[in-house]
Amino acid sequence: MVNCELSFIDREPIDLATAQEQHHSYESLLRKLGARVISLPAEPDLPDSMFVEDPAIVLDELAVILPLGTKTRRREAPSLAQALAKFRKLESVSLPGTLEGGDVLGIGRKLFVGLTKRSNAEGIRQLAAVLAPYNYKIIAVPVTGCLHLKSAVTYLGRDTLLANRSWFDAAPFVGHDWIDVDPAETHAANALALAGTVIFPASFPRTRASIEARGFHVTPLDISELQKAESGLTCSSLLFDARHP
């Protein structure tokens, strides 16, 4: 992990032992909220492999394995595909299309997909073709200020989005309610909503207060070492209902 890819933040030394403790705390909180956690074997030669959200998206009907926008990360997909095959049938997007799960924000039958340095138009076109039989609407969203779409906007439930709207085109999300990150906390838009709780980085207290003021229950989590690897809270897990399909 200390040799992870970085695109929008400067590299800082990462305390690996502390990062592991923080990741274990993340897993423990998911279990507390009712999730069955499947922790995959470590892959020490793949520094970004903890970010399991990127090589796949999991929907009720299927999982789609993705060709990552960073060539060095593409070896992460096979082990994840093997694990997901126990729960879903698999489809895939192929090069020259590139797509990363951090760019896919699902709200009901709509999938908002970031057009970023990691996810290109061909990847989005292929995803739309794969999902056409399943009645999903794919909506491309240009992103300019950050790594992934979900670095800039996440869904909290109750038709409410948490966002840094300066980093992406907000027009495709017309009709939703917004909670804007505090101007001093530009990276605070990535939250993980699960079982009536918003899991949120402890490092962004001002934005947390805004979320709580709108009536959401927030549980803060210290991910300070993981954030040095450009981590948010959604990117370290793939959440899906094992009862489907």
C-alpha cells in the first residue's frame, strides 16, 4: 500500500500497521451494521488491491468486471472475479474501454458514471451495452477535480447527495437534494451509507455536522492513514445483497 498510485494528492509516508488497524476497524463496523464481511487474501505485490470497489460493480442481476484505467492495477481483477463468481454471473468490459467502480454511483435503476482519467467513453459505452437487457439507465458525468466520481459525490439516501459540486458536472443530478461539503474540507464528499447509518471520515467534522443537521445518523471512522492512499470509505468494499439473483 505504501507504493500505491496517487493522482490528486501529494505522497506522504504511510504507517502500514496503523493503516491495517484502520482497515480492520472498517470491517468491524460493517459487521456491526449487519454486513457479512468476506475479506480476501492479501496481495502484497498489488499496492492498491485493498480498493476492491474499482475492478468490479455488483448489481442484483450480475457483476461486471472492469479494465482499470491504470495499467499497473489490472492484475487486481482476476482474484476479485473469482470471489464474485460464487454470488453472481459475470460479464465484463474490455480494452480499449477503461472503467473503475469508483466512477459508478448507483441510485435505483440509474448508474451515474464518471468520465475521468480512469474511465473513458468507450468503457461507459460497453457498460451500457452489457446492462441494456436489465433496464438500467447509464448517465455519463464529466469529472475534472478529483480521481473518481465518488470522490466528489455519494448518495446518503432519502434522495440526498453529499457533494463537492466544483469537481463535476452536477446537471445530470437535477431533482436531488444536496448537502455541500464544507469549503475547508474539499475531500469530504465520500461517505458510505449502510443500514440507516452514514459512515464518515473522522477528519471532516464540519461536513459531518452538516449531514447530522439534515437528520442523518453519522458514525465517524478514523481512516487517516488510508486517506494518504487517496482512499475514501466506499472504495474499500463491494456491498451487495447475497440473496440475489
